[in-house]
Amino acid sequence: MKVVAKYSLKDGEKVIKEKYKDELAEIIKIIEEVDATKLKTKMSEEKTMPGDMLYNPGELNDEYDKLFHAKGWEKKRVKCKYTNKYYIDNYKKECEDGYREMDFIKNKLGVEVQLGKYAFMVYNVCAKMTIFKKMGLINAGVEIVPVKRLQSSMSTGVSYFEQFVWDLDQRGIADIDISVLILGVDVDNPFIDQKNLGNWFAF
């Protein structure tokens, strides 16, 4: 796979290049090691593309898991202790406590690979990363998402970089936001010569 687009929230690229140069280089290398051509294994049952072979988000996630863990990145799960103090008239709490999990953390840089629905992209960047920063677990984040060209060969309902970035631009920056670099990925980049592209993340 290739990084074909990038977007900075709250100076995400600048901050991560300055403080996490090695980790960023490692993330780019991991993305490039994912051979998505082997993971076009999901046969569509959708009315708009019946019988088409689609990229399998579950298998893509598994491949990212394997590669990140091989380089020492770790998942981090935090427990959510739910309170009953906001219930009305002594309403009894019935739900069990839950948890929140970040895909990968290394040296306080958090990474989320999001190949699912749009709401998860927004939650990752605008809520989860903020929470993990407040807990002292990360200082900045990287979100890896498909661009529209890749999303078109995935199940309907999967969101994409261009839509996500438009919303973030319209939303603006909030005081509690943290520095996040959003990377748009595709299976390849047929529009440019990768050999002459250079390393955009290098100094």
C-alpha cells in the first residue's frame, strides 16, 4: 500500500516530524509492506456490485496488526468505570463496565487504522485520542484511512479520507484537540512515479 494523501490537524505533521521522526518512518514502512492485492477476497453481495471481489477490511486490519506488533507497537486498553450518579429517581444501573482501546502506541505516539464506518474516524480523532492524551498515554496521533479510490473497492458504508478531511476543515480546531496526522492510503499510486517521489516525511 502507499500513502497518497496527508492532512494535519493542529500541526500534526510538523509535531510528529519533530518529535517522532523514527516512529513516522516506521509507520510509512509498515504501510508499504501491506500487500493489499492478496486481500481482495470478499465477494460482494451488495445490489450495486453483486459478485465483485472487494478488499477485505478484516484481513487488512489483521495484516496491519501483524506488522505493527512485529515492530514493537502495542495495543493499549483502558477500562471504563461507568457511574450511576446521573440516573434519575434511583434508576438501577444494568450495564457492565466497558473499555476503550487504541490500536497501536509506541513512545506515546498513538496510531489508529480505520477501515470502517465514518463515525469511527471522527471518534478516533476527535474523542478517543483526546481521552488517551488526557490520561497521559499519548502525546500525538496518526490516523490511517482509505482514500476514495480504495474505498470504491470496499464494502459500502466504509468512509474515506476526502470526506473526513472536508468535515474537519469545516469543523475547525477545538481547544482540546491534539496534534494528529491523517494519512490517506491506496493499494498503489498509479498517477506518479514512486521512485522519483522522495520521502515526504524526511527532513
